[in-house]
Amino acid sequence: MADTVGYPPGAAFIDGAFVPMSEANISVLDWGFLRSDATYDVVHVWRNRFFRIDAHIDRFFDSMAGIRLECGYSREQVRAVLAECVRKSGLEAAFVEMICTRGMSPDFSRDPREAINRFIAFAVPFSWILRPEDREHGIHLAVSSIHRIPQDSVNPRVKNYHWLDLVMGLFEAFDRGAANVVLTDAAGHVVEGPGFNIFAVINGSANTPASGVLHGITRRTAIELLAEAGITTQARSLAVSELINADEVFITSTAGGVISVTRIDERPVADGNMGPVTRQLTDLYWQAHERPQWSLAIDDIPAPAL
């Protein structure tokens, strides 16, 4: 039977070689597949420039250290591989992912210390949580009845593929007519959604969950840009009732930057429109893509010497 799976355009680096996305395959015995035993990070390219690539690579290396993985390449080599994936893909706007899996042991041992770790990278077209043409209308979130995996079980600051709680939450949101979902912790505090952090603007101050969440690079960027605009951010526990009754709510993600939340469950947020803080931050975020300290041209990164 012919293979009918469609692959996105793009390029990948796997097992030391660059290949088309359709040829980027791993063994079904890799623990990254069998056990979600892997970490990853995603940086985006916009108009042929990486945005905050060094922050993403630093977090990737911190995540690997957190779960005892080694990708076998230096930070500079990883940066060069990511840039080469983009060049070979021909994309001007891209999602660029770096992955390190546990791999597998040569004799199929169950001892993770014997596994040979595997590094993978790829570039595919940019992906949006909410399309730009829909940004003005914002997104409808549901608050899930499913709790996020406890942070003392799986560290959320290590970017991981343990997403079954998030995926089941998404199905619940879809069943309720929402477009996306945010989960809570066991104490009922808001934490995060699938690939995004969340903020509530209350009495002129932005508030975002302090614990149980990935410390997103876009989250960090939002906090820094808000501070520049004279708007304070508090990282603290955030009750569901505070989120629902906030003056504004927005989410932050590499997949689209700053996104207004205009409805939560069955209620509009405030008047159901994008609020002034969210609008200002959205503009600042895309303008920041021109900052030389945060933006790096693909052509300014040399080809990898591996």
C-alpha cells in the first residue's frame, strides 16, 4: 500500500545528517517514543530571523541537565544545526525544534544509563495557536476539570512531552464548544495550557501563575515588555475566579506570541473584546522582533562544523 501520510515542507537533522522532513524517522524502540523520555525546545523564525534563539537553547540545555540527557553537541553547534535546517527548508517563517531523546541501549537494557541519547532538529512552517486574521476576536478557553501533572512528579520547567493531561483537557474543551483549554493544579489554581502560559490583568497589573508551569520564553518576553511599558507583573497563585473576573486575559506562546482571551467557559472576559494592555503588548511583541539583542539573522549563523 502506498504511503498516504502527508508531511509538511521542511528539513531535519537526525543521526548526524540533514534530510527532508519525510525522511526524519526514529526507531520505535527509542525511549523518546516508547516512554516520552525526551526533552525539547522550539524557537521561531520570523522574516528570516530567529527570535531569542539563545534563550531557547539555554533552556534546552538546562532541560537536558534536569533529566540527565546529553545531546552530544555544543550550544554553538546546536545553533548552527538549527540555522541549517531553516536554510535547507527555504522557509522565511518557521517553527524550529530541537529534541534530545533517551534513545535506546545497544542490547535493549532497561537501564537508562546505558541508553545512547539522540539529538534531532527540524524546521517546519510557522504554526499559530490563533491565526493572525482571528487575533482581534481573541480565543475562547475552557477551564478543564482535569488537573495538570503535579510539579513534584514531572518538573514543568523541563519542557516535555507528557501531554496526556493537556490532550484530554483539549477534548473536554472541544466538547464544550471552546477552542482551547487551561488546566488547574490540585489546589484549584490556574496553571497553563497546551503550549502556552496565561496572564490575567487585574486593576492595572498583570498576574501570571508562579508555579506548576513552564517558564516560557514568550512569557519572559511579555514580562520584560510590560515592565518597559510601566505595567507590573506579579507571579503568584491565580484562582479560577480571578481569571474569569479579570479585566483582561491573554496567553503567551512561541506559536503566535501574545493572544487575547475573550471568553472563558460560558462568560465573556470583561466586554468580550481585546483589552488595551493586551493590544499594547501585542504591538510591542512584534516590534521587538527587530531588536538586535533578541533577533538573529539566519545568514549571520555559520554553517555547522560537526
